[in-house]
Amino acid sequence: MRLRLHHLGVLVSDIPKALAEYVERFGYEVCSQQIHDPVQTAFVQFLKLPDDNVFLEFVSPDGPTSKLANALKQGSGLNHVCYQVEDIEASCASLRSKGLYLLQVPVSAAAFPGRRIAWLLGQDRVPIELVEPPSGAGP
């Protein structure tokens, strides 16, 4: 299993506001439009620093019944770490054998057209997202 850091997910209540702050403060570049993912019950948007390969993903609940709504009530901040993997099934199996719990089997992701994501959780309680590699440009 070979992991490559793909992005850090940051939970925010207002994506456009957070985006403007990071662009102004740190010089981030916007890499995507805001995307609605009904499976993840979230809105997401990607940005990155110039000359960097790791993305930052702002994540916000898509409503009061979103999977993220309760987490946001506890405050904004780091939500998850995402790794790109070549073989998502084998990577899930390997991480499960190392003590991580599979939260969600690989599913199609609105933020990554044509690619799948999976979710795992370890004892440190930091959600881990796995994503398949892209076939072309994009986050």
C-alpha cells in the first residue's frame, strides 16, 4: 500500500467566507467550484497553495440533517486527512488489518468524478478518507 497525501479537510460553516480569508491571508488559489455531494451530505470546495501538490478542502454541511451538522456544532477545524491510493480495496483491507475501522466502503464521489472514496477511522478518532487517482486534471 502506497499512500500520498491528497488533501486536508477543514470543516467550516461558510465556504465562501473561509475561501476569501485563506486566499487573502495565505495566498491560496481556488481549484474548483463549490460542489454538492448528496451522498456525503456536504458542500465542498478545493484550493491549494501555488507550487504545492496538496489540496485544502473546505467542507460544510448541506443542511441540518447532514452527517456533518453535529460536528459543526462543536466548532470548525480539521475534519479529516485524505490519502490518494492506487488500489482502494487493497488499501482499505490493509488499513483494516492495522486496526482501522471501515466507516464507508468505496463509493462514487461528486467531488472526484469517475473516482471513488472510502472512509476509515482509527483509535485517534481522525477520519481518514481514501481517494482513487485521477485520470486527468483536477483535485
